[in-house]
Amino acid sequence: MPVIKPISEMRTNTNRLTRLAHETNEPIFLTRNGERNLVVMSLAHYNNIQHKFDVFSKLEVAERSRANGDKGKPLAQVTKELRKRLRATGKV
């Protein structure tokens, strides 16, 4: 369910609005004269949306590449390359 607040809430109750953004982890739509005007969200929620956007953008590029005839790499090769990268970063 969307959270909708008047824009005056930002001016008069910034702390409550901030707490609400973090507790709900949802965007808060701010209205001006009854019309939607701004969207406020926690940085964590924004980062989550940005991460999803990045993933979908990469999937779109991969799908376009596949549609243009690119066969990609075999799974064994991709796995080997990922393990090599992880070892280089010390995460494995």
C-alpha cells in the first residue's frame, strides 16, 4: 500500500518522515495541493532499486546479444572465470 503524505510533512515532521521511510522500506509519495509531487525513500531502498535496475540492464544487454546470434560462453568456462576472480579478491 503506497504511503502518501502532504509535502508539509517534510517541513514539520522530518524526523517522523525519515523514520517512516526506514521502517516501511517503501517510497513515500509527497503531495502538493492534492497532486503527487515528490517521492522520498530511504537510501537502503534506493540502493535496492538501483541494484535491480543494474541487473535488469545487464539482462537486457545479454538478451539483445543472444538475439543477435551470440552463443555466449559454456557454463564450465564461466564458473572457472568466476572462481578465478573470487580467488583474486580473496573472497574464496
